[in-house]
Amino acid sequence: MTAHIKVIVFPGGFNLPLWTAIDRQFFKSRGLEIEPHYTINSVEQLSGLILGRWEIALTGFDNIVAYQEGQGEAEIDVTPDLFAFMGGDAAFLRLVVQPDIASYADLKGRTLSVDALTTGFAFVLRKMLAHNGLSDDDVVFERAGGVMQRFEALKAGKHAGTLLVTPFDLIGKEAGLRVLQSASDVLPSYQGISGAARRGWAADNADRLIAFIRGYLDALEWLYEKGNKQAACELLAAKVPGMTPRLASSTYDILLDRNAGFEPKAALDIKGIETVLKLRSQYGRPEKNLTDPRKYDDLRYYRAAQAGVSNL
């Protein structure tokens, strides 16, 4: 019998493994029917996950930490029991700005957009600014929603800059925007997109979660096979607005880079998690000193998927 799972994600080409697993029927072969939902911001995504509107989220690791530590943007009247069950990537974050901005100094007095002031990507942006000599008071931060909403607002000239993820940085360059810096230049290790679920749901549906991870790993293995680039690029072009064949090829090369692209086995990066915790310890409110990188994951399901076991 086929199991139905609702998955909440941000829109963007970084969903390529998910789309591949659906398109190539890797999930279906594991007995799953996946229903993807595309969120407008982290508040909708995380509150919906906590309240059970969706079973799985592909979200920034920092979002898991934020809501578990009571630092999330949304006020929720239930106790979260979120955890990360696998990794994904280092977020592919780039600071993309208007064409008249040639340096960080040009950002003084200008408005930068963020998803929410309490999210990790906003913390990454603040760290990048500080690293380049700007304080929070030197700029104005404005909430503008998820990556798609921020990208559209940036193209419309509403803000001076924002953090975008590949392929929005590439599409932005085609539209005349400028990539000022990659976040990895400042933060070499960062745990970005991760698989998240509720501990209670996972305990009751271990077979489904393990099957999801196995299907996702099947997709990653397929994507990293050189002979599949053309088909992967065609999928990107079909799924991402504004994606030309040339941009799809460039996007593939970034996303599937063995050193800086998708984690080939969807493993969590402990050093990247430690960076997330350091940033949240510095910028999160109420202030907390977060030091345990293993507090927010449970890898039993991941290990079972790797071992080919169907249940715990």
C-alpha cells in the first residue's frame, strides 16, 4: 500500500534531489507518494511542521534549533519536538545586490531583506556584514519572506541586497544584479538545508521516514552519475522559472560539485552545525549559549536507510 507524505520546502533549484526522486519514481519504488508544498517563509514552514500540517520539511538546520530553543519567529502554543534526520547542503548562500553596489561600504544606509530577523540566514548576513566592517546599525533590515519573495523584490528594486541561494544568484546576474560575496568566504562550514520531522511522528512512522531517506539517497546517487547531467538539467529547466538550458548547466555544476555541492550521502556536517550554534548563540534572542551539536538530530532512521533496513 502506498503511503502519502506531505513535504514542505522553499521554492528553488536546491530541491533537485527531491524533484529527481519524484520524477524518477525513487519514492514510488519505496512505497511513497510525495506531495510537495512550497512555503512563502520559514514561519509558515516551521509552524506548519510543528502543528502537523506536513510530515517532513527540508529546511535550514538553524530553523530546527530556533524553534526547539524557543527563539523562533512564530508564537506556537505547543512544545516543538523537531529533529534533523539527515543533512543536505551548505545552503549555497550568496549576497546579491543592486548593480550600483560595488562594495560593502556602498550598503551603508541601504535596506537589506531577510526572511525573518530570527532566522539563521539573517544571522549569516549579519556575520558577513560584520566581517566586512559594517554593523547592524549601518543598514536597515526588512522582512520580505522566503527566497522567491526576496528575489522578486530585489529584481523590482525594492531592496539593496539580500542573501540568495543557487540558482537565484545566477538568474539574478542574468537580470543585471551583482553577486557581492559568497557566504562560504566568511563561513567555510555551515549546515544548510536538512531533513526535519517531529520526533513523535517519526517514532510512529519509522518505515515511512526510512523509505523517504532511501528514496532521497537514490536520487543523489543518480544525480552524481555524470551521464545523467542532461536529464537533470531538463528537470531544472522544467521546474525553475527563468531557467535557460545554459543556466541549468551552470546550476547543475554548482549543486553537484563534489566539494561544495549537495552532500553526496546527505550526511549532517558537525562543523557546519557548530557554526549554526555559534551564530545563534551570538545573535539569537532570548540569548542562549548553545554548545551541543548532537542535541537536535536523531540519526537512527538515516543509519537504517543506509543499511537497507525497512524499520527500526
